[in-house]
Amino acid sequence: MSPPVMSPSPSPLLTASTTTSIPPPSLTPQLTNLSNTSNIVPPVTTELSLIQINSDRPSAVPSPSTTSPPSSSSSSTTILLAVLCSVVTLAGVAGIYFFVYRNTAFISDYEASIVASETPCRRSSFAATMGASHYEDITTTTIEINPKQLAYVKVLGIGSMCQVWLANWSPNPAMDTTSVAVKRLLPKRRNDHDVCTFLGDTRLLAVLRHPNIVAVLGLAWHTKVHIEVVLEYMDGGNLRQVLSTTNPLSMGWLGSKQEIAMDVVDALVYLHQEEIVHQKLAAETVLIHTGRRGIGAKLGNCGSMYRQPRPTSSSQRTTLSIFSPKLSPDEAHRQLQRRKWMAPEVLRGNEPTRAADMYAFGVLLSVLDTHDDPFKREAMDEALILQRVSLGDLRPTLSLLCPPFIHDIAQRCLDVSPELRPTALVVAGWLRTPGLCSPSFVSTSVVHTRRGSLPLSASSSSYNGSLPSLSMGRVPSKAEAAYNVL
């Protein structure tokens, strides 16, 4: 007997298909069309079309789309690029700012000279370096000035070791500002050796008390090697500047020149009584000020002073060499001009003495009279001039308009023999002689020699404390009388 034939159950998919009024579309043509238009329609459109077509057909297990939307990936890329661009832009701006600031920002000479690596210190840090005596003298004779109280205005002068600034000092907000001169070492000189020398000179200057010597007001301590000396300010500049803006006829000996000469020699009297040698007396170291009594002078640049006898360790011999590979052209010129004020024995290598200061005072009288640098009109080589001066064959000359007595004092001071030069105390008495600058003044004796001649004999150069003899015994001309009335 044959088994019964079972009719197969209809498939759910076929059943659904038979009951649907709309026959299922063929997928093959549709996919073919979509593949042909893939260059025009974006991929998201193709995916949505397939989902819409399959949505009409029932499915037991729907297949979700496994492709992530590209919009989230695009936004992440945009954010990353924006962050990178911001970082690069900020780095570029910062680099440009620092480059421009470091290269174009205005830094004054004062600020640039301070080394960033220097650490602030107090005065006490120099006690071990300078020695107890030097440190005690400085701390007891000077006051400490806060550098923030100083407002720097301009440079007044520059030397081979130091420079001087004009500054305004405000010690207290309730007080008026005071004009002061600030002396500091050059940046290249700020080392332990030069600082100790600088403070040692300041120590000697700080203990001096005389109305014709520039006074020390205090010290401004910036760093270990940056120290400034605050001095009183002389509003008239130095004597060289004053003489360069005037002429011998507009500035006579009666009054101005005689007062300047007396002020300078009074300062020398004080220094020599203290056994101190200035050794750098020149027109640039005589500072001028105006006061109630008219023009006056004070002796400055006293940093090179020393007490006699000079210590062996600090002695320096002077030579006639006018060139040095270590000096700049300006420094070499200043040294050359400075040597024209040196006494013959100093040019030969001897130590400066008080007699050498008096020789420089004789040169000062010559410069006051002529308004010219010493030996400016000599038509010979500079080295030859110094050689002749060292041998005593050449000395500064004076003009025919110089009062006879002033001429004689200058000749005494310019004597080639240090022992025959008058002391500062003797010259101070001579300069206070009544009628000294009058052309009709007659001395006790007369030596008939030509005005401006070289040099007086040793016999006529000797003196016993009396007034010096005149160099000429002639009647003054009308031009001399008119000149001395000014």
C-alpha cells in the first residue's frame, strides 16, 4: 500500500506573495539601474532606495545597515583641523612677538648695561673683598641711596674707565628733586678688580670736606659689580667747555679768571695739607658753577688721588708712548692731552708729587690766559713735544695780554726743577695780593726778559716766600689796560 501523499505546506513567503495584489518587483533591473547611476546619485540615496523597496516585502529578520553615517567623520576631521590651525597660529604669533620685542624694543644704555645674571647684594658683601678699613670708611662717610630715587637724564661725559650722567634725585616724595651727577663704571669695566679700585677711590673722596672740592652725596648699590657714586652737580660744566665758548677779551682776569684760579689753588692747599696728590689737574677736571657771588670753581675727578707715600702695589710708571693697542682712538687722544699737563719728571717716569700738581697749575694758568690747549700752536709732532717737555726744553706760553704778575706765577710753577716750584699755600697768598691783575701793578724786583720766553734762569726762579719778580719791566699798552678792565 502506497503511503499517503502529503501536500507541502505553503511557504510564508509564497503565501504573502500570493495574497499581495502587487507582484514583487524584480530586483535585478533595479540594481542594474542603480549601478549605472552611481556616478550621479550619492551612495546614501542607493541605500535608502533599497530599504524602501525591501520595506514592502515582509521579512522575518530585518537586516540593519552596517555603514556609519559619513557626517560624523567629517565633523571630527573639521574639529581636528581647526585645533591644529589654532595651535600653529598661536605659536606663530608668539614667535613673531618675541622676535620683534627682542630686536626693536628700546633699551637704554643704562638698562642694557645691567647683566641679567647679576644678583642683588648689600654693601656688606664687599667687606671681605675690600678690607675692613675701606669698608668702614665707606659705610661711615656715605649714605646709601635707593637707585629707584634716581631719574637719569643724559650723559655728561665719558672717560676710559667711568661715565658721568646727569640725574634727578628725589630722596622723598615731599621734597623737591635735586640735580646730581652720577658716576658709574663702564660696562666693560665691571669686574671685581675695577670695582674695588673704584670703591677705593670713592673712599678717599668721601672723607674730603672742602667747599672747592666736589662732594660725594652717597652711593647707589644696584648689584655686586654695578655701583654708582652720586656727586653734587655743577651747572656750568667744566673749564674746557667754558673757555671754548668765550674768548680772552670777553673773559678777563679781573673777576672770573682770578676767582677760578684762587678756588683751584685753595683746593690744592687742602689736599696737600692732607698729604694727598691729585695728579690729574686739567681743564676738564675743574668744574664751574654759578652762585650768588658769581662764577666759582670746584676740583673734580678726584678718583685718582692718593696719599703720600703711594703704596708700592699701586705705583705706575708713566712712559712717553702715546699709542696702545688696548686703547680706542678717543681714549688714546684723551691720554695724549692728559700727558701735556704732566710735569717733566713724571714724563720721565717718576712718581707724581705735590710739586707735579703745582706744575699742572701753571699749565692751568696758561690755558686760562690763552683759551687754548697747551702746546696747541706748536708745529711739531706730539711725541716730540712730550720729549722736549720731559727734558725741560719746552713749556706752555702765555699771551701778551696776560697780567705780568699772573705770568710770573705761571713761570714759577712751570719750573723744570720740582724743588724750585712754589707750594700751593704760597701761590694762594700771591693770588690774593691786592691789585694783582692790574697792568700797573709793580713787583719788588724786575727781570728784563721777553714775555713768553723759555725758561727763567734758576737764580731768578728761586724765592724766599716773597712775591715773585716780574718777567718784564715795560709800561703796559692801552690794549692790555682795556683787556684787564673787562
